Amino acid sequence: MTIGEALKNHRVTQQMSQEEVATKILVTRTSISNWETDKTVPDSLNLLKLSILYGCSVDELLKKE
């Protein structure tokens, strides 16, 4: 599983849209889309914000299974 797939899975599990996630962590919806499609990778601060929002560890978001 890629980082993008993990991010998308966590977002869908939380029943949130990309726009909602973007608003909550103060980035653009395009950033969320780019992260979820593995075009780019979130920086460490945004990974921390996402882990808090999704209720998981940063390791869970980064771990490839």
C-alpha cells in the first residue's frame, strides 16, 4: 500500500471529503488529491495534522504493507 492509498483509506473511513480534510488542516483540496494519488507527499507537519485528524499514528500513514 502506498502512502497515498493509506491517506485515502483513512479519509474514506472517516467519511470525509477531500475538501473537508483540506479545510481542517489548512491546505488546498488539490494538495489532498496530489497526496492521495502519490503525485506528491505531505511534509512532516501535514503528516502530523493528518494523523491527529484521522486518529492514527504517523507510522500508520507511512508504513507500506
